[in-house]
Amino acid sequence: MMITQKIVTRLAWGVSVILLSMYHANAQDSNIPADVASIVNMKLEAGQNKLAALGYEICASSFVGKKQDWYNEKTKHCVTVKFDKKEVVTEVTTNPDVSKCQQGLEASRKVWENYHDGQSPVNDAKINEERKKLSDQGFRVNYWVNDVSPGRSVEYWISDEKQTAMQIVWEIQGPKWVMTNKVDYSSHRQNPAPKR
């Protein structure tokens, strides 16, 4: 009889703890608009697209910690999006540090200024030769990044049919071709810069 009472007491205690933690989780997320919260369980890319459509811009990213901060300048609202190894959104919470989000957005915008759709205006014999080789193999130019690393720019070419991406890298001074090599297709199939 005593053992049964202890088991029942422990079960009741466990259920109470679970319900209490669920209440706190829901209470924490009460500031999240429903349309923003709806990205939970979406693939990260789909969730990012939805946030962008809702007026949010990415302002910080930590792929080691699997999270990103997104800020809506119009509503002055910042959210933290967490995702798992499969790049599925697992949680969206309000980020109370609005000033840090604003600063992150300003820094982010400066970085994104270097991202451009289409082909770079750089005109060099060797770079043009590399472009022609890729074009002949069925690749199309997707986007380019000016000053992607100190003194270097890059142009990304993709083949949706082959699901392959290539990059042409050159030194800005000159310009001088550095290399053409294969890169991850899923990371470069679209320009990651936020649309304005």
C-alpha cells in the first residue's frame, strides 16, 4: 500500500513539473506573433523566406549554436530562431535585446551590400575563359560577392540539372584569376542576401 502511494505521489509530481514547464514555455512565447511562431517545424530555408516576407531581416547568426536572430525594423521586434542538425526550425523566442539586434542589422546590411545577383562586371581574359568553360558545361551564373575575403571576389555558377555549384575566385587587384572549383550546391543555389 505504501509503495503504491509513493508511486502515485511521484507520478503526480512528475506530471505537475511537466505541466508547469509547458506553461512557462508557452508564457515565454506569448510575445511571438502567430505567423512568426508558425515557422516552427519548417525547414530553415522556408522559415527564413517566411520571416523575410513578414518584414524581418537576419541580424546575427551562430551556426555552431544553431541559432539566428531576426529583426523587424517596422515593429521593433527581434526573435531568436533555433534549428537542429537537419536544419529544421525547433523554436522561436523573443529576443529582448533590441538594441543589439539593431546594431547587428546595421552590420549585416553592410556585409550584404557586397552581394549582387548575376555576373560581376569584371572583364578579364582568364576569368572570361573560365566563365565560358562553365557555360559550355551547362552552368549559369547565379550571384557574385565583392571582397568576399580581403582582396578577393567570387562568382557562383550553378547547374540545377547536375545539382552542382562552382565558384570563380579572383584577386581584386589586377584583376587576377585565382581558382575555379566546386562548392556546396545547397549553400549557393540562391543569393543569400536579403531581398529589399
